[in-house]
Amino acid sequence: MNICVIGTGYVGLVTGTVFAELGNEVVCVDNVAEKIENLNRRKLPIYEPGLQELVERNHNEGRLKFSTDAKSAVEFSEIIFICVGTPSSDSGETDLSAVEAVAKLIAKHMNGYKIVVNKSTVPVGTGDLVRNIINKHCVDGHKFDVVSNPEFLREGQAVNDALNPDRIIIGASEKQVAYRLLELYSSLQAPMIITDVYSAEIIKYASNSFLAMKISFINAVADLCEMVGADVEDVANGVGRDPRIGVDFLNSGLGFGGSCFPKDVKSLLHTSGKLGYDFNLLKNVLEINEGRVDRFTSLIRRRFPDMKGKTFAVLGLAFKPNTDDMRDAKSVEVINDLLKGGAVIRAFDPVAMPAAQKVLPSITYCQTAYEACNGADALLLITEWREFKLLNLEKIKQTMKNPVIFDGRNMYNPERKKRLGFEYFGLGRKFSNHMPEKGK
Ligand code: UGA
């Protein structure tokens, strides 16, 4: 099939590339010329494992093209995916101006029947909005359908998620339209669920909000564990073994960041409010999450009451492992808080340092985790990259000023670290230095 993907951010680039990989003719369009020039030179704007090879192969074989020419791309395609950004304002409301602009663009260049697909995360009712805009601006009266096909890929695993989705949701007003879109996915093994447009739109927000709720829930339990001297990792393991709950997304620590969960929970809260429903549960999810950094930095403050001149080695800057994405990264909040106290920061992240330099210009970037820890008063684990789990901490201990670990992701085993001679501080972990000695 001939496909056009408008917006070459995370979702658009991965979606377009994977559709090309599945044998379709794909044109990815963006209005940022530099981005398109770079993509045509196979220089990707993001770090995503496996994506570079896939882009190169499909681009070489001519199935994947990058262009700023929206007119030709729309004319060429039967199916047009809207994959532009949908940031949120301070009130939580989703800014749909990019979606609106794309809808106008599609209307202007339509030359026949088109299926217009919302893949960006958009609030319920956006399908109607896109349909109304196209109706208003399409002078030639061409037929079209607007479908919702939300994306569930995770950064860091996006290619795998797109090729092996756990479900495909198509929200369409006509079954035949949904079936046409499903043809695109026919070679993938995944449950395919057809709904109306509103339900599909809500599925995306409800999914992300539920996952965010799981994280805040376990973080609240972590606080409780601290009060009694229990271990939140053991509790999460025991709770998660119930298949109705599941062990995934019960990792406690600094809480959720990134470009999706904080924005999507706020957006669902905002939409609910507009509809007259007070979704208090989601307010709590956000409140718990927003308190996590403070809880972590308070531990550091208690151990180092005078931070002036203290050197902290920060391991991990990206909002989560396997990405260079710094959007809503907890590292920024933690570091800015410590800098205010006069601390010196030596940081290392395997891939996110170039992106981090833009938001954290005044810290020292190191070539390795070992270099960051050299002479440090404490090690702060902020993003749980696997390589940090494999570090030789005995070697690190020799070079640190004080052997102290603050584990923001509960990645290390507190008992083992203490046996190595470290002071260990985790969040809700038994054997943490600040925990009561109960529950032994
Ligand atoms: C999330 C969803 O997982 C995807 O399904 C969805 O498609 C995507 O948003 C989106 O809406 O586009 P993503 O933001 O890439 O994906 O990252 P996650 O892996 O979900 O992690 C989000 C945040 O939660 C991270 O800050 C992570 O550190 C945190 N987290 C995750 C925890 O604190 N604990 C956990 O147990 C899991």
C-alpha cells in the first residue's frame, strides 16, 4: 500500500520505517527541512536500538522516503498517518495545533479517497475535530474517513514493540474502513481490536494512566515499607505474582518521567474535568510522582547537611534506559536541586550526554561511570542502565571520597553493597542506612 506518515518524531519515524519493512511504499514527511536532509543522509534524530539498520535497509531498497513535500506525499497515498507532537499546556490540556495544521494540509492536497489515521496520542474527540477541519477545508469534496489507531510503543524498545505489538487497536466508524487499515498489519501476530473512534482514543490514555497508577501505587507502598522496615522489592515481587496484578511496572524509585506518562495522565485528568468528572485518583497518581525527587534529595540532604562543595557522581541522565530522551527526566530535577545547594556534579550516561548538555549545561560530563565516581562524595544512581548493574563497585569504592550510594531506582542489592563497605540509601529498601531495623 502507499502510505504517508506526517511527523518524523519518535512515533512517526518508527511507524513509517516498520510499515516499509512490512513491504509498503512509505513517504515520511516533516516540515523541518534539516531533519529531512539528515534522514536522507541516514542520520537519525533519535537514538533507538535497531532503528538505524532498519531505516538504512528500507531507504536503500527504495520503500522508505523522506520529504518536506506534503502535497506529493498526500497525493501519492491512500492512507495518511498523523504522527505529530501533542504537547500539554500547564493546565494539562493537550495542544492540538500541530494536528489541526496537518488536517488542513491534508484537506488542501487531497486528490481522491483517503483514510486519515490519528496515531499521535490525542484526547477523545480529536477524530471529530480532524474530520470537521478536513470537511471545512477540502474544496473538491473528496471522500475520506478518519480512524484512530493509537501507538503503544515504548522508547528504547520501539522497533520490537512495533514489529511485535501486544494488540492493535483500530477505532473507526465503519467496519470496512477498519478492515482496510488492518490489512497493513496482517503479517503481524497480534490481537486486533476494532472499536468506535472515541473508545480507541480513550484506550490509549487509560492504558498509560493505568501504568502510571501502578508506578505511583508501588511508590506509595515503598514509603510505607520505609516506615516499618519492610522491603518494597520483596513486596512488589509478592504482589506482582498474582497474575491479575502482574510483576511489570512495579519498580519503585524516582517515579515516572518521559514524554508520555506525565503528559497523558494530565490530559486525561483535564478531559475528565471538562466532562464534569473529578478523576481524583489521577490527581493522587501525579502528586505521589511529583513527590519522589524531593524524597530522594531529602535523603541526600540528611546525609550531607552541608552540600556546598560536595561532589556527586550521577549515573544515568536519560528519563529511562536505552534512550537518549531527556524529556521530563528525573535527573534534571535531582541535579538542579543539588546544584542549588552548592553541590558539584560529575555525570555519565551511555548515550544521553549530548542531549543532556542542552538542559544541564553547568555540570561535568565524564567518559565513563568510573571517571564520574573518581573522588566523589557519593554515587547517585538515577537511570537504571544495565551496564551500571555490572560495574565493579569494589574498584569504584577505592576511588571515591566516601563510599555512599543513593539508589534512585532500587537497582542494587542493599545487603551486598553494605557488605562491600558502602553506605546504601534506597527508596523503601530494607537494609537501607536510613531505615528502621525492624522486619529482620
Ligand atoms: C510509555 C508506554 O509504556 C508505552 O506503551 C506508550 O506507547 C508510550 O508511553 C507512549 O505513550 O508513547 P515510554 O514513555 O517510552 O512508554 O516509557 P515507559 O517504559 O513506559 O516508562 C515511563 C516511565 O515510567 C519512565 O520514567 C520509567 O523510569 C518509569 N517506570 C516504569 C517506573 O518508574 N517504574 C516502572 O516499573 C516502570
